[in-house]
Amino acid sequence: MTELSLEQLKQLLPKNPYVDHWHKALSQLLPDYEINTPQRIAAFVAQCAHESGGFLFLKENLNYRAESLVRVWPKYFPDLATAKSYEKQPEKIANRAYANRMGNGPEDSGDGWKFAGKGLIQLTGRTNYTWFAASLGISVEEASEYLLTFEGAAQSACWFWEQNNLNKFADTGDIKGMTKVINGGYLGLEDREKHYQHALHVMGA
């Protein structure tokens, strides 16, 4: 069984001032989820690093300009006029973009914002929050707060990893397949691959 050392994590997250905290959380959690080979650890850290800007951002940034809203979510912001009334208003954007899906209620329920992406691999939607909370025996409200802690952000990523059997992709080095599961597409694939190759090197794989 391979373990991730503090020195290795410092090389993987060179700009992160909280490496000690992250290492403590990951040391406890990774073995529990069988993320325990150089390939699995490299893939996990690489994907989390891409998703969270190097383990720095634990909450989805929804501060979009109108043009970006039309490009990212054309289904919910079909034209610039609609997008203009939402731009640079993260709460309002989340409530519209995530309404009536992933277990969320309609736009005016506020669920979109309440259950926006949090954690290292951003857990999104009431359904995912509910399942994650149930796995820990805590309430959805408690889970929402826990997701913004070092341990909670890491544990939610491990939980998502296990739920989607991502070790299977890691074992074959299939970063593209893994990215599709995490992202729903291939956004940032090149950056994910770069993180992965660096992590493999650091892990001596």
C-alpha cells in the first residue's frame, strides 16, 4: 500500500499555504477509500487540483459575465438580454442554472445556491448533498458546512471517487474517461493530464 508523504504533497501543491492540513486529511481518508497505489493517488490529486485550483477554492465560482453565461449555459441563458439580468450575481445565477435538476427545486426555492458546487471535486445538487450526508449520518445542512472544511472537502471527493468507481479508471491511466465522469465532458482535459503526469513523477510511478 502506497501512502502520500507530506513532501510529495508539497511538490504537488507548491502554492498552497495549507499543505499540512490537506496532508493530515488525505492521510486519514485515502486508505479508507482504497486510493492506495501511486496511480490512484496521482489521478486523485491531479483531478482535485484541477477542480479546486490547487486545493485553494472549495466553492464554485459563479461570478459570470453575461457573455460567459450564454456560452456556458445556453439552455438557461439563451440570449444576452436574459443573461444581462443575471450577470455578476452568483446566487441568482446558481438558482437559475441548477433549478429543477439534481434534486433541486424551482428557481425561487433557492436550492441552486444552497447546493452549488462545494468540496475538492465540487459536489453539486440536493441529491448529491443528501447522499453524502446520509453516508456520514449527518444532516444536509451539516454536510453543506462540512464540505467547506479540509476534512469535509477531501472526504466528499473520496466519496464521489468511490461512488463512481474512479479507481478503475486510475488503474488504467484513463484520465479522459475519468474526466468525463467528473466533469460531464472534457473541460480542462489538458490541464488534468499535466497535473497527472507531474503527480505520477512525484509518486515515483
